[in-house]
Amino acid sequence: MIVSTFKTGQGKSKGVLNYLLNKRDRKPPAEVFAGDSKLLQVLIDSNQRAYKYTSGVLAFRDDERPTPEQLREIVGAFERTFAPNLDGSRFPLLWVLHRDKGNTELHFVAPMQDARTGKQVNICPPGKQFQQMFRDFQSLVNYRYSWHQVTSRRPHKSQLLPKYRKGERLKEYFEMVVAKLSQLGAIKTRDDLIKWSEAKGFKVTRQGNDYLSVQHGDGKAVRLKGPAFASSADYAQQLAPVVAQLTEMEHKAIERRLSRAIKNRRASLAFYLDKIPKPKPPEAPPSGNSSSLPTPVQLTKLNGLMAEMTRQQQDLSLKQKKRL
């Protein structure tokens, strides 16, 4: 089983639901496996944010035939992992079963807001932490049901392809090019290799069933012969995933890591959704307002002025008495 998410979520509910629930174009027809499509539709269409829903699929290989009971167990585990403590009345996930391609595909759609608070919730947020959660969930499900684990041979795309240096053997260089570009998924057929070569300044002078002749600059054309340069070459095979099984030690380590991630996820969601906003402190009255109270400095100055006025009045009274 492989878990994948889709880069969608900005439209109304009609588009995604029509795609998932369309029964005319699928044989056997699509089947709602779990969830409430009506509440989901309300939450998606009432969301005023740019992103309104998340969608993805749990895809099973042709030789993996999960029973309805196993699918229910997997759905429950998925919801407890990525939407802990969020029941269907406030955060409904819709699960739709597709079998028209020969295998079993369990598609899911989740709203991006909580029905109780209206706050935004994303069960598939970006970032390495949640990507790891999905990989760990996938690994544990495959381990539980004795299905093959999946890892990819594809290297990180930051690996740079060195430029051709004059005097370098063309055959050795192109063998390295084929290996790296096929691993990166940049070429799948010999035609892709020819297009890449011409874009990089090489000239393909001849094409045979089992060879290519390539020229660089004003140098001599070199014949590249072998399976990698045959017209029937299929580089996509080099991207085929490697199947493996977890060891008991690997299983325990992944189980502990995912358990910690679920615990943190549950705590952060509870704090975020249930916290009560703090009341704002009263605003200070604007400066110059006649109803505002004087500051201590202003009071000191005012007392000084009043004392000076009292002294002046006393002096004036003494002078008047002396005249009398």
C-alpha cells in the first residue's frame, strides 16, 4: 500500500466530489466506503479561505486484496493518526472506493476547517515532520498485513550532472548521463536522451537500432553502442521501486516514532482548537482628553502652582493690612 496526497483543494466541493463519485465512467462504479458527503460539502463550500479541502489516496498493489474489515481498520488507524480526537460530527472525512483500474484505491477528502470552531485544520500540512508521519503510517500498515514495503531508488534532485569536458571519453560520459538522468526521471526513452543531448550542444549524427553516433563541437563523431543506447531502451525501468520487508528492530523504531508524532499532534490540535482567546486589556484614553486623570508629574506641578498662588495671596493680604 502506498499513501499519496494531491496538490488540490482550492475549489468548491463539486469538482472533487464529482470526480470521486462519478459512477458512469467506472466499472465497477465508485462506492462510498465511509463518511458524510453532505456535511463535508457544507464545510468546504462555506470555507472562505483559499484552501478548502485536502485529498489523497491509499493505493494497493494488484496482488494486495484487502478485505472490507481490513479497510475499516486502516481507515480508523488513518483518522486516529492524522485527525486525533476529531470525530465525524466536527471533522468528517469522506472515503470513496475505486476498483476500476484492477486494483483497490481508497480515496479520501478532508475539509480544512473544524465544524465546531470554524478554525482551519489541515491533516496534510507541508513540512518534513508530516511527510515522515505519512511514510511511517504506510510502513506500519504494510508490516501489519504482510504487504511489501516500498522505497525508491530515485536520488535527491539536488545531485548535479557534471558538464562534459573536452577530451573526456564520450561513451563514458554518456553512460554516466543515462544512469543519472534515468534515476532523476528526466529521461525515459532513447528519444528523450537525444533531445537532451541536442539541447546541451551535442550533435547526434546517426541513429541505429542498437547504437547512436554523437559528436561534440568539431570533434570526431563517436559511436555509442550497448543496451543503454538501443532504440528499445526503457530507462523508466530504472525507477521501479524496491520492495523490502521491515526487520523487527525497524518496526519497533518506526512504531515509537509515529506514536510520539501522534501524541504531539493530538496535544497541538487540542490546544489550538479548544483554547479561549485572552481578553484584550482596556485601551488607554487618547492624549489631551479632558476626562483623563493627571499623571503624578502633572499633580506635582499643579500642587506647586497652587502653593505659589496661596503664598502670593497671603503676601497681598499683609500689604493691605499695613496700609490700613
